Amino acid sequence: MSVQPAVTAAPTPPPEQLGLAGMPRRLFGCTPSRLTSWVDCPRRYRLTYLDRPRPPAGPPWAHNSFGAGVHNALAGWWRLPRAERTVAAVGQLLDAGWSAEGFRDSAQSGAWLARGRAMVQRYVATLDPAHEPLGVERTIAARTNRLALSGRVDRLDDRGGELVVVDYKTGRRPLTVDDTRGSMALALYAIAAAATLRRRCLRVELHHLPSGEVHAFEHTDESLQRQLRRAEQIADEAAAATSAFAVDTSQAQGATAPADADMFAPRPGSQCGWCDMRAHCAEGAATAPAQLPWAGLGEIDAAAQGPATP
């Protein structure tokens, strides 16, 4: 019988600390998004997670407001009494929790609210309100030999006695099963879910709400181990840079660490136009112009604004 990767539940990851000579290695506390941030750009990682006080981020993004509204509405729908889980109810939840932050104007906000309402109503119409999830927006955690891992999963299902990780996606980019297979975050969620609930978890799913498509992948113990090793390698790099940053900052009595030029060098590219920290990074600001707060929305699909069928 196959066995999940060796991990244990970790409800509260410990803070990062510098180890002393001869002492056991400290676990690196992280979330999947923190690891991804290091891979994407060490400079942004430093500005986000290490600099204190943390530099102010840029203005809110409309696509983030849209995504958060949809996620919150779906989570709220599952928290309703079973008899109240109707198609109409999820639209009402979206309306009640809607944020217009980042949108160009009220007309654009209203159009995207209509699109989101139709989207969540079509999706909920495919669900069985009586099939109770094990968790929605649930925090899960695990410890490995090197990581104190935590995260929050959109939905956790029980299917045939095994756990299934469900992640909602609201972006306009079409997805494929390769996105599910290659997602380190989904693999880490599966590992943490298994450790937290002490149940087997191999299946992960991306539910792409704009298209209604579900892209599923069934991990093996070996594929989860590969993703875990990848995460631990990333964490080792980030931990080494963090330790050097702490030492250099202490020696400089609060000044910016001189190691920044090497260990936290930026990775400039077109993505710099979307970075929340571009105002604090000269290289990023010089590489790409700042995107407008609503640029991530794309064109509204008129067909997506029609009424949902209960």
C-alpha cells in the first residue's frame, strides 16, 4: 500500500529564527505563495516579507477585487443552511460582498458584478447542496524535515473516503490539466490536507469558473515527493538569503542590507508592470510601465452576463 510523504500536522508554524552552531536546523515557516514569491523575484520577496516597516503596496487591482468577491460568495454559499443553498442565494452573496476597488468607474464595476453573478450562479447550478465539503477556506498545515508549511484551501471534499483539494480560478486565461499537474501549490495543499486531517489526499482540481471547466490531476506519492523536494530547495535558498539579510541588517543597525545586490537582485521583465512593489524598485520601474488597476480584467464577454439557468 502506498503512503503519503512523511509529514506531520502543524497548526501554528514557528517563526523563522537563526540557528546556533551545533543546534538542530530550524524549520522554515512558509506558505505556497511565499515560496512562489521568492522564485518570481527575490527583490519583491524582500520588500514583502523582510523589510520592516513593510513598504506600502501599490493601488488595489480590479481583478483581485473580482476574484475575492467570487471566492467569498462561494465560501459563504457553503456556509448557508442546506435548504438555503440556491442559485439565487450565491448571486445575493456576491452582491452583498462586492468591492469596487480598482475598477475604472461604477459602470465597469457594475458590468463585472453582473458577469461574476452569472458565473457563480452557473457554477453553483452544477453542485449538489447536500454534498457537504469537509472545509471551505480552511487553513491546513504540515511539518516536513525542513518546512513548517501552512495554507488556506478554497474547498476540501471527501470523495469515497479520500480528500480532494479544490481550487477556484477566475482568471481569463484558459487552463489545462498541465496547470494542475505542475502546480506546486496544489501539491503542497494535498500534503498539508493529508497531515491535518490524517486522511489520504492525492487528487487536486482547478475549477475554472469563466469556462466551467474542471482540470483534475491524480498525484502519486512519488509526484508529491518531487513537488515537496522542489519546495524545500526553494525554501533553502530563501532561508539562506533571510539569514544573511538579518545578520547584515543587524550589523548596519537597521540600514538596508548590503547583501541585497546579490541575494535579493530583482528579475526584471514585463511582469514588473503588475508588481505591487514597483514603486520601491528602480530596476522594475525602469523595465515596464505601470499597468492600470483594471488592466487585468480584459474585455467583458457579453455571453457571460446572461441570466443563469437554475
